[in-house]
Amino acid sequence: MRAFVITGPQQAEVREVPAPTPRPGEAVVEVERVGVCGTDVAFFTGEMPFLHDGNATYPMRIGHEWMGTVTAVGQADDEHWLGQRVTGDTMLGCRSCERCRSGRQHLCDSRLEVGVRGGKDGALAEQVCVPVSSLFGLPDVVDATAGALVEPGGNALRSVQAANVHGGSRVLIIGPGTIGLLAAMFARAKGVEVHLLGRSDRSLAFARSLGFAEAWTQESLPDLPFDAVINASTSGDVPARAVELVEPGRRVVYVGLAGSGSSVDSRSLVFKDLTAVGILSGSPGAIQTISAFADGSVDPRPLVADTVGLDGIGAILAGERPRTATPAPKFHVDPRMS
């Protein structure tokens, strides 16, 4: 089968590789759609910390936001999955430690991460092999585009839940990229007053086109009390700024990761009596995200700028935008495209 392989910093190619054969407890999925995210870009550039701490090595096959159809399973007990449309959990815990047993497999010290950590091949290929235990079924009303947005959607949903906002609350989301805009959609569905803070005129204009009129630059941000601030940015100066902007006694949520270390003065947290929450994974929010996509309360599909084949991934990772792309932040890959 064909697969996209990163061989070194700024070096990648589409290769013919052996098609996977499922072992007991595994399923092979014919991949129909894959999202490209900032983590993938960091692997391509060589900046991803996992490459430097031994959790990932070249050559590697990326792709952790995906959906497809199950075509083979490794044991008869799992044959009910055959033909089902699915997405899957990125985080694959050992299933035996206390964290896994308590539903926190995304925090397992021994976890593999599909297309990210521990050499587990990702979904930027014609097929991907994953544990059956990691699969989530997709209803027919959740199409391929939405199905491949479940993983970032779970991160966004959990961020809004961690912000503890509700109808009548006001939230500021910093970073109007894919997860920031998904968080805005989930917050809006709860009746929350949503404000977005960004730096790019293009990204802010796109946010307004989705109905988020309160989209600001740092210079135009109004002096308002925010019941929560969600940092979906990758800028190192934002974590401390989020603490400055949130109302005392409220919550700051960190889901965006800076490329290098950032700092927050703990005295600021104490003096403002704040709750700070970190969100690592969308895993615990996947089922609720699928439900929200299915019932239409959140429609993530406008966030996809364009869909390309495997041969088009390298250019996107290098920062190019196809001429056919909309101003949206997310690119998708259909491995079946020529």
C-alpha cells in the first residue's frame, strides 16, 4: 500500500510499504480522511520534542486525526466491526496500569500514540492498523470530513468543559485555529458569549465569517471581564497573558502548546484565586464530540480549507496553501485520491 513517510527534517516521500495484517484484538481500517495538524508540522520540521527525548524517531508515519471503514479484524469475536465507519483514539494505553484501569489511558506512561509516539504507524496511508478497543463507531450523519475532526473536537470539547462556562458566561479563546474555533463552536452551543483573540487578519476574518463577530487583535480587545480564558495558541507569551485577562476566581485552560518553554508566575494564580487546567488529549471527549457532530449542535466541516491526496501532503507541511483552499485553518488528506 502507499503511505506518507517522513525520513528526516524537511524530508518526506510517499512509499510503497507492506499492508498491515491484524493480530487478535486489532482491526485494519481503510482510511478515507486524515487531518494534518501542528504536531505533524513539528515532526516534519524536526522541532517536535518527542524526536529529541527518544519517544519518536525517523523514519515515521504520521496521521492521528482520521476516519475510515473497518475491512479486517484479527479474531472472530470482533467481526461485528467489519464494514463499520469508525474513527479511533490516538492514545493507546497499556490497559493494565492504574491510570488505564481508571479511564485515563491517555496519561499512561507506557502509551503509544498513533502517528506520534512509540513508533505506532499513523493513518496517512491507505490503511491503518489499530486496536479494536480504540475504535469509535460513526453514525451515517457524521460524514468523512466531520469524522476526521473528532480528535481535535474532543480536545476542544474538553477545554470548554474545563472552563466551566454556561449560558450567560463570557469566554475568551486565544488562538483562532482549528481547536480554538472548535472550542468556540462548543461554547456557543452552550449559550456562552464567545470572544476570540488572534494575530492574523485572515484568521480573524474567517472567524467572523463563522458568526463569531467578537474577534479581536491584542490592540482592539475590549476591556471586559472574562469568566474563562482558553489558550489554544502556540505562542510562548500567551500563557501568562491568559492569567492577566481572566476574572479573579475563574478558570484558565491550556490546550495549545508553545514550541519552547513558557512561564506563568504562580503568585498571579494565587493572588487571583484561579483554577488552571491543562488538556492533553481529546480521548475522554470523543463520544460526546461524535454526538454533537451527529445532532448538528456543532458543525466542524467549514474548518477544512481543502482536501488533497498523499502526494500533496509535503507541500502543506512546508507551509504552502493550494490555490483551491479556503481561508479555513485545517487541511485534510484522502489517501484514495491520485
